[in-house]
Amino acid sequence: ISLSFFSRSNSVRLLMTLYLTVASALPAGDPCEVNMCSNGGTCVPGTGTPFICICPDGFSGDTCNETETGPCIPNPCQNDGVCEATGHSRRGDVFNEYVCKCQPGYEGVHCQTNVNDCAGQPCENGGVCRDLDGDFKCHCPSPFVGKHCQLRCISLLGMEGGGIAESQISASSVRYSLLGLQRWGPELARLHKKGLVNAWSAAAHDKNPWIQINMQRKMRLTGIVTQGASRMGSAEFIKAFKVASSLDGKTYTMYRTEGQRKDHVFVGNVDNDSTKTNLFDPPIIAQYIRIVPVVCRKACTLRMELVGCELNGKLTQMLLSVSSPHQKKKIKRTLLISDKLFIHEEFLLATTLIYCSSMNMSVLIIKLQVLLTRSIFPGNSDNNVHKKNIFEPAFYSRYVRILPWEWHERITLRMELLGCDE
Ligand SMILES: *[C@@H]1O[C@H](CO)[C@@H](O)[C@H](O)[C@H]1NC(C)=O
Ligand SMILES: *[C@@H]1O[C@H](CO)[C@@H](O)[C@H](O)[C@H]1NC(C)=O
Ligand SMILES: *[C@@H]1O[C@H](CO)[C@@H](O)[C@H](O)[C@H]1NC(C)=O
């Protein structure tokens, strides 16, 4: 008997079986007391024969004393390539007795060549490619993201636009000026905010001031725009600051650039009005971001905007189709499946739907059933502020249709779909 054709795991299983069936059947003297098997073979008591040798790979024969032969022994394939004997076949003038099935990332007759997955320069926008076995990884400079650094992660997250609500902004302290009549609250820290009281300012006694934004879900941040303000004719601004971030609102990590052991200090503003943009490279992935002033002029006063994107990214390849551009008559409140969406460039109401598509978004049409079985999504309440709706859980679809349910004046819409490829 030769058991040498079994792979190792099979051998072990067989060995166990043999032990179980045989051990009770043969009470008399152990034929394996002296191991008769050569070359590391394992001896087990046999039924017809006194013992059976289970041979290691490459050996066969009753006592494993014969060297197995064959085109795949020893394995001619390198880098864990799997050898498959093909029998004697003639291809051209070459005898091929085996083929090597290579692991991903290797090629060549014997899988001897490590394919350079970076050879085709897959990284765009200055990304640095690293060759992995059968894959590559792009190290993207901010604000580029994506497998090929092909996406720009540069959406304004809504401090100025209002997408970030007052309730999402908090601070260590608030300055009251003019005998307490002016409140420089964190909710005012919006880029380009106008008015007499138009920014956040930390209280004078606050020795460790900070302002924090809760983005309500994990986001990718690639930059921050800061601006000071003037109070009673005097410029106040943050000259230098650090940035901390958190996934849970409890544990915060100070931002450091790669390979640095010290917290990164960002250079801030120089006057009351001009904006300063700092990039996060690498980007910050967090739900909470905290700006920690380090040096302030007169007071730690700030207006700001965050730059980044959803982790899932925008769906960029979309085709839109609409039922009735610029249609005068009112759309009936009860919409049928055949009713299509009304979209026009002049749309004033902004709606953002977040949506995770795996597929090729060729056409943008809503899946009626999906939306109706879920809920009616709250839309906009004015003509400019973004309203974000999250599909939780995300869904896979090729077509998405948005059905206006209630509207102000005419149905108008600007929108973005967010999703990912996986
Ligand atoms: C293996 O051993 C058997 C008997 O144990 C013997 O007949 C045979 O010639 C041996 N083969 C080799 C290659 O040594
Ligand atoms: C604030 O900035 C504006 C525009 O740059 C400038 O005209 C004004 O003098 C500044 N005010 C103070 C108090 O520095
Ligand atoms: C998407 O689908 C269209 C039509 O079916 C096809 O022409 C196009 O190549 C596809 N794009 C991708 C990225 O698969």
C-alpha cells in the first residue's frame, strides 16, 4: 500500500481512522514497536498486513523506501505555485509534463517572476505606488483618495453652508462681551460669518480652549480653513493650533504627520479676515474633530470650515434621466412607479441622498419599492442648506429614483449620491 499520494491533512485523517479501526482489532504485540518505515514514514498496525507505513510527500513503497517520481516531485514551481501533472503531451517541440498554477502576483513557467503591479503606474495625482503580492497600494497625497488616488476629497462639510447644525458644534468655553450682551458662541464659528458678533471666541480665563465638531458619523477630513474676526475694531485670531480627533467622543488623538513624534502645530491666521487653509496629510478619519488653539492674538477667536468627504465617496459616474423637465402642471401627490423624476439645472432646493451602490451607476432612477418600504425622507427647508439623508443600512442598486413627496412652490432639486464600489 502506498499512501503517499495523500496530502498531509488527508494523511492525518487516514492515520486517525486507521488507529481507530485497528487499535481494538489487534490486541497482540505491537508491529510498530520497531518502526519499519523509512524516510520518516509513520507506522500504524495493519489489518491484512502487520503494519502500514504512511509515507511523507515524495516517498512511496511499503516501507517508504522508494522515492516517488513524477514531474511534480519535487515541486518545480516556485513561490507556492501549485504543480499539476499533465501526462505526456507534446506541444510544439516541447514536452510539457506539468504546469505551474501561480499564486497571484507571480508569473512565468515556474512562477519565478514577481509581477510588478506598479509597472502600469496605477496611481494618479502624485500617488506613490507600492508593489504587493498580486496587488498594489497607492499612497495618496491629500486631498486625493481612492484605490488609484483618483478622487478629490474636497467637499466643504457645512460650517459655512449650514450642513453642520448648531447642535454639532461645542466648545470649552464662550466669551461674553459688552457686559454679557454679546455671546461669542461656538455655533457662530462659521467661515465668512457676518455681523457684529460673528465668530466663536473662548473665554479669557479659559487656559485650555478648544472647539469641537461632531460630524455624526465617521468622515474623512483632508483639510481645515480658518479665519479670525474683529471685535470692537481689534483683530482677534488663532495664530497656531493643534488638531485632535476622536471616533467615539471619549478618546482623542492629537494629529501628527507621518513619522513625527510631536503633535503637529498648524500655522493659523494673521489678521481678522483672511482665510488660511491647512491640509491634513494623511487625512483624518474620525467622527469628532477638535481644534485646540496654541497661540492666539488677543483672544482665541475663530471662524472655520472643514474640508473632506464621506468615507464612501461620491458616485461620480451617473446618468440622469427625468420625467418632465420644466413642466408647468403639478405632479400628483400619489406617484406611480411609472412616474419619473423631475430634475432641472435651475433647481433651487438642495437634497442630498446618501446611498451605497456597488454597481455601475449608469442611470439615476429611484427604486420605488426600496424607498416606499423604508420611509419618507425629510428634505429641505430652504433653497440653499444641504440636507443629508443616510440609507441605513446601505443598499445595492443600479437604478435610483427620487420621488418628490411634498414640496415648496415648484419641485426643484440639486443632489449628490454617496456610495462605494464594493
Ligand atoms: C524497498 O524495500 C523492499 C523490501 O522491504 C525491497 O524489496 C525493495 O527493493 C526496496 N526498494 C528500494 C528502492 O530500496
Ligand atoms: C479686518 O480686515 C479687513 C479686511 O482685510 C480690514 O479692512 C480691516 O481693517 C481689519 N480690521 C481690523 C480691526 O484689523
Ligand atoms: C456601465 O454600463 C454601461 C452600459 O451597460 C457600460 O457601457 C459601461 O462600460 C459600464 N461601466 C463600467 C465602469 O462598468
